[in-house]
Amino acid sequence: QKEDVVVTLLPAGHCPGSVMFLFEGENGTVLYTGDFRLAKGEAARMELLHSGTRVKDIQSVYLDTTFCDPRFYHIPSREECLNGILELVRSWTSLSHYHVVWLNCKAAYGYEYLFVNLSEELGIKVHTNKLDMFRNMPEILCHVTTDRYTQIHACRHPRDDDCFRGNRLPCGLTCQDGNPLHIISIKPSTMWFGERNK
């Protein structure tokens, strides 16, 4: 038996290019989320989830989430997290040029929002090992750099934590102009937050 199905890709807000799938056919409408991160009210602004002035009638939702667990009952909004990180990074980097921040990012993608906002607000580019992954995202390229002599790092090494314990960044930088660096580490991780939040 054949059935025509309309498949619509909706932005998932997880990492660049991530999508949710909306399937519409004679037997109803199904939304498959995949990994997603939407701010409160964001779905209400997605025109493709609406039919005229109404939200489409969705019979089933396949929700792909790591966080369907009581430990993650309250996850701070992206904006709350950004404001907290901005405050910490601003106060630390303003102490001297030798006070640097290491963003301990475990995945390659998904932190672009953080990099862009830190760079825009503080006027400091974020050091990454390479720029290849951002070549197709020109709006991000002006906020990242391969120059190690910046105060915000998101550089990676196979054993990042070992590097940090030795008071050196994963890129190997330990001092600048003969002055030792003062490094703090920020781990932007929902999983880490959930495992420690009561």
C-alpha cells in the first residue's frame, strides 16, 4: 500500500545543520526530534509547525533526549548559562593578560553560540586548534582564531584534563612574555551540570 508523505526539516538548535523531521501523511503527523535544543517559545515561532493560525495536530512525537531523568528537572536556559559564563570570564580576563580561560568542550560542534557571544561581548577571539570545521560558517570565523596568544581557549588535546593539571593549556601554552599563565577551566556541559545539581 502506497502513501504520500510530506517530510519537513525543522531547525533543531543543537549544532549547525541539526534538524528535526516532521512527517505528514494520511495517517497523521509525526515529529521526530533527534537531539535538539530549543529555547522557550522558539517552537511557537516555527511557521512550518503551524497551519494558518493553529499549531499542526501532531499525533506522535519521537523524543530523542538524554535528559529524561529527574536529575535534569531544571536545566538553566542557554541565556542564563551564557550570562554566568560571561560574568566569570569578564572578571577573570580583566585581572591581567596572563589570566586565561579554557573552555573544556568535549564535542567538536555545538559551542558556536558560546564562542560568538563571548567574542562579541568581550572583544576576545576564541582559540581553536583548527578553523576547518568553521569554513562553511562565515558568521563564526571572525570570532575564532588559531593564534594561541588570546585569553579564551577552546583548544583540544586527547587528554585535556592532564594538560590542565600541569597549568598548561591543551595547545601547550604555559606562559606568555615569560610570565606564567593563570588558567581557569569552564566545562560547558549539561551532563556535568545535571550530575552535580541537587
